[in-house]
Amino acid sequence: MRGCADSLIDAVEGGLPRRAFDVMASPVRSSHDELHQLVQEQAALRRVATLVARSTAPAEVFEAVCGEVASLVGAPSTKLFQYGANGMATVVAEWGDVASLGVGRSIPVTGDNLLSMVWRGCRAVHMEADEDHGPTRDLARQLGVHSAVGAPIAVEGRLWGMIGAFWTEPGQLRSGLEVRLAQFTNLVATAVANADSRTELAASRARVVAAADETRRRIERDLHDGTQQRLVSLALALRAVEAAVPSDLVEVKEPLAGAVEELAGAIHELREISRGIHPAILSKGGLGPTLKALARRSPVPVALRLSAGGRLPERVEVAVYYVVSEALTNVAKHAHASRVEIDLEAAESVIRVAVIDDGVGGAGAERGSGLIGLRDRIESLGGSIEIRSPAGGGTRLAIAIPYTQP
């Protein structure tokens, strides 16, 4: 027995808990980074979509896109080009005080420069200044550009233009920048191309919302099927080791018990993050169980009345979930309410939802991007949203969404 105990002590002193935490920390850090990136991208998409929804001038939308890309990839200068039929690319917007070309300037799409490489391959690429063998080589040197990343903007299978990020200092290109730029460009492409087309606004909103929802679902699946399962397996292994340690070996059992508790806490936090991205209960059980779960977690008492039979189209269920979730969050943060009522009725191919609180009122879509994002989501489905919130009179948020049975 003593030999076994000695081995366990040696294992602990040799770093068993540390190795366990190292195994645990890696996927948690990775999941946190992905979640942070997702939050950044969704916030940027919402700001761009809000500008388009307000019929903002195309030039302002294009400039905002350049600013959002600069923030996402950490570039001091970004430019948006539109390819023309004459073999030239025109600068339609730029951001940053360095490497300025000037809006309206045209650049030849020839040789081996960033514009031509993106145009030929229709994919994201990166380039160092000494790799430019085209007519823009002298221009790059004149502007002090050291490195650049470009990604195509394609709409309905047609190459529309390119977004480029530029650095004037060496060593600034990080691994994976092309992928991140390409992913964001794919999401924002429709908003860019249709900024000057009010008639296509609804379709643009729908595609942006659908892309955001798919990203959330992918992250949720990765967290649940990958990181979370690995942590659960690790927790079980640690519990087995803890159970095998004799009770008199306090110096071994206590560190193991602490490791197990920390790991259990990490798993709980990860589940909360995963649930907030895209709740698995919505995919499995539908709106009824999901809204009941939201009501139970609400710090303000909720009276829930549901009148709906069977499942609804996925996009409709997701929209209703986010409306109710955002409304309850706003009530908890700002309304100072004592109770909330949620009424849901699905009849005659229209689902109607009302969230009513007895708080201080004064809410409005113009006061925050959360409600603006909800309006975009609902209207992209052909629905409507109404907010009544007189000062001192509580708030009533009501939506109506038409649907056809799946």
C-alpha cells in the first residue's frame, strides 16, 4: 500500500494537478478567444446593418466598413476598392491617417499586386511590399506600406470589389488574419454592395441575420461537442484519481479535491456561455421549454402565457427567442419593474408576442443598438415590432411575424 501511496505523491508533486489544469485551460482559452471574436464581429455587423437600415449614404456606409475592419484586424489603414470593367479598381472608401490614396483614385488591376491577386484568385491573400511586382510597387513604397492583407467582396457569385488592410511597420501580420478578414467580409458583403439600394434592404438584413445565427450555432456546437466534453472527461478522470487516494493522504487528496472543484466551476461557466450563444433547448424542444427557461432565470418575476401548438420555422423561433431574451435583459437592467408578462399566440400563420413590464418606461429603439438589432431581425422576416414606453407607465414590446408551417 505504501508503494502505491508513494507513487501517487510523486505524481502530485510531479505536477498532476498542473497538467490537469493545463489540459483544461487550453480549450477554455480557445473558446474564450472564439467567443470574443464572435462578439466583436456581431457588434461590427450590427453597426453596419444599422447604417444601411437608416438609408445612410453609401459613402458613409463604405467608410464605416473600413473602420470596422481596421478595428477587427488591428490595421492602421484600410481601403475599400470596387472593381470596374475597364481593368481598374476604384477607391470608394478608406480609413486611417497613413497610406492614404484618396477616394475616387483608380489603380490598375495588373501585375502581381494585392488587387490583381485577389481578383484572379477570388480569395484572401497577404503580401509584403517586396513581393509587389506590378505598377503599384512604387506607390506602395511612396506610401510606406510594408505589408497588406486583402479579401474579395462577392455578391451573388459576382466579384464586386476588395477590402484591404495595410501596415506601415514590419512584423504586424498575425497568423490567421486572412481567414478572419475573409469571414467578416463574407458577412458584410451584402450590406456593402447594397448600401445604395433601398429595394434590396430586406434581403440584405435577412442574409446578415442568417449568417450571424449560423455563426452562433457553429460556436455553440464546438463548445458543446468539443471543449465541454473534454472537460467533463477530465473531471471524471480526476474524480477517479481522487477516489483512489487513501483518506489519510491529506496532502494528496486536498489538491485533487481543489482541482475537481475548479474544473466543475469552469464547466458550469462554459455551459452558461454556450447557452447564451444559441440555446440547445431551442433546437431540441422549441419555444415553449426555451421561454420557460428564460422566465425561470429572470431576476424579475415572469408570468408566461403560451398559446401555440407544434414547432414553428427555425428562423421564427430564433427571432422570438432573441426578442424575449433581450426584453427580459432590458427589464432587469433598466426598468426597475416588479413583474413581467409574456404573451405568445400563434394562429392564422402569424405569431404574436408581447412583453409587458410595470417599470419606469422611457425605452426606445433609438436609445440602444439592442432594440435596433431586434427591429432588423423582425423586419427581415417580414414582421413588425412596436414599442410603447411612456415615462412612468411601463413598457410594452409587441412583435408580429408571418410564417408558413415547416
